[in-house]
Amino acid sequence: MIPTFTGLLKIFILIGIAVYIIFAFIVVKQVKIMNLTLKVGLETPIKISSYLHLAFAVLVFLFALFAL
Amino acid sequence: MAQIPESDATLLGFKTKNPLTSFAYEPENVHFIDQDPEEKIILFLRWHPITNLGWILTALFLFLGPSFLGSFSIFSTLPLNYRFIVVLLWYLIATAYTYEKFLHWYFSGFLITNKRVVDIDFINLIYREISFASLEKIQDVTIKSGGGLMAIFNYGNVFIQTAGEIPNVEFEKIPKPDKVVKVLKGLLLQNNQTEKKGQI
């Protein structure tokens, strides 16, 4: 079966978002390390923002998986 | 160990708990890795906020970008769900760019304590560099400042030359470099006086 243009596009989009999720996960880890390195007073909001960022990426992936 | 210098009246105005500050004198809410219990931070510095203008404008452009996507004919040919995903992807990339730039500025800091100077460099998301130099090892301090923006907004680089194999430390794009050098030289003077008293 020859994949359609939109089928191929969906695969590329999913791969792209999956790579982005890995990046977002690395951001979470690095924010944790940096919060230990330098404490200035915004540790909790920055940590929460890194998790929200990861969650956003996962939600976009799930949307792309089921809606495309 | 140098005693904390007598508070300069002009520096007292820079005592703040603002976590987004670029210049804080004796900040109470700042701590760094490997800080000794008796070690007190005298100055906490970051790049001057004006250095963020470039990426802030770029981020604004990125977040407004989807408004112009309709101008591209290929975008209009895509089904509605694909167009939505393309917009979401655009915002993901814009968020990544903005977030990375903010974290780079937020976590890159310079500290002067009563024992040493610390340079925390958050190079990128997977690489950081932390340099320490004891006050005893500091040989020379130089201000490097040039250009219109640096003159208007009073920021510059402070180059700290250290002895031996310890790498030199450079405080880059920090506000009020003159005050920073004044504080540093005061600490070095006190340190030298303390050492001489110890030798007598």
C-alpha cells in the first residue's frame, strides 16, 4: 500500500514531536540540576513550568496521533 | 577569610529579594552549590536585562507568526486538523526557544562571596560550567566596557585574573561593573590585611 501525502506527513510530524518530547524531558532533568546549582527563589515555579512544558509536548503528540 | 566590607551606602539600595534581579547586594535568598555554611554572598549578578531584548523580540515575532501562516498557499491546502497541528508545532518551537533563552539568562550567574568568586555558566540545556576562584588567588581585576548600549545602560565585563593554573574568571555583561570592582577590591584589600596580621 503506497502511503498518501498526509499519511507520510503524519509520520514525520509524530517523529518530530517524539524528538521534541525527548528534548522536553532533558529540560526537566536539567532544570532539576540547575535548581540545585543555583537557588534564587523561583525553584518551584521553574520546576512546574518544565513539567508543564513536557506535558504540553505529550498532549500535542497524542493529538497528532489520534486526530490526524 | 575576608570580612564583609562595611556597607557602602549606595550598595544598600540594591538589597533585594527579587529573584529576577541582575544586581543584588547581600541577597538572603540566594544559595549556590558547594556554598560553605559560613560563606556569605556579597554580590549576586546576572547579565544586564537589556541583553535579553534580542531574544524577547524574536520570541514575540515567533508567537505572532501563526497569524501570517494563512498567507502561504500550501498551508491553506492542508486539511483543518493538519493546519491546527502545524500551528501547535509552531508554538512548541516558539516555546522551546523562549524557554531555553530565559533559562540561560536565569541560571547563568556570577557571585562574589567573602571567600571567593563564582561564575555559573549555563551554556546550553545540556552543558554547564561552574568556575570558582578564591579571593587569595586573585591577582588583578579589570573592567572591559565599550559600545553605545553598554554606555547607555551601564553594563560591562569584569575580567578577574587569577594566579597559577586556576582559570581566569570573567563576569560578562553585568550591571554597574564599577561598583562590582569596588566591592571586589575592598574584599581583596581586607583579605591582604588579614593575611598580614596573621603573619605578624
